[in-house]
Amino acid sequence: MEALFLRPARGVASIAVPSAKVLVGRGLDGDRSAARAPTPPDGHKRQVSLIQAEHLPLIAAWLGRATVDAAELRRNIVVSGLNLLAARSPWAGETLHMHLGDEVVLELTGPCDPCSKMETTLGRGGYNAMRGHGGLTARVRSGGSVRVGDAVWVALAPGATGDTAHGESR
């Protein structure tokens, strides 16, 4: 895990934190997503958002910039060394869980498409630069504490069928 960010409110800049408490069915404590009331049985699909560090230089290049600060992208977790899209199973009956550190388990729920604010935040072309590279959203299945530098890996969810070799990263 390369970075953690809290988004305290709509329209407020993301805050980088060294660690965070992750709440089941809610998201990161202190993030605006966790402040929403959960809806049964699983809560919202967008409790946590993730993006790949490897995509940041691509987004910057398409914008004609030297770099892009991950905080600008309003995602909660930046991971590296793990293909997020491959962490979502394409097969029915196979649910994959993403593990963060020793305690937290996420279920990836879908793409985290860019919003129109990326045009304002990143400048002209910001929305299109992020298309297909905006990361994924997730639901929290097991809560706990996470820290920048924690290992991130994917494994079959309990009760799923199939092979368990899906990779590990930091």
C-alpha cells in the first residue's frame, strides 16, 4: 500500500494519512463515505476507492504534466505491484477478496469511473485521461487498521471455487 487518503467532505481536499481504521460496511473512519448510513445487507458499493500507482504516470503523460499527485484523484488507497483489474474475478461463482495488512478484507465491486470534477481538478482533458484508469470501488468485509506499507494481496473468498494463486504486493 503506497498511500492512504481521507476525503472528509464533498469539495474538500483529500488528506494523506499514515494509517486508518477501516469500518465494516462503511469505509475509512474520517472519510465522507463512512459517514453515510449503511444500507442492508452489504452497505454501499463505494465504501472504499482504490487506484494503482502505476497509472499515475500515464494520467500525467496524457495531461502533458510531469506528475499527478494521487491526492488530486480523490481515491482512498493507492496500491502498487498489483493489477487491480485482475483482482476482480471474471467468473461466476468466484469471488475474490483483497486483503490489506493483517486485518482488512475488501470485496471489489466495480470501476471507479472519473467524475466531471476531474476536468476542473486536473485541467482540460482530466476526465478523459482517467477513463479506464480511475481504479476500483470496494465494500469492506472485515475491518481493522491499515498502514502505508502494508501488504496487499488477493485470494478467493471463503466458499468460492477455483485456484487461489492471485498475487501479492506492497
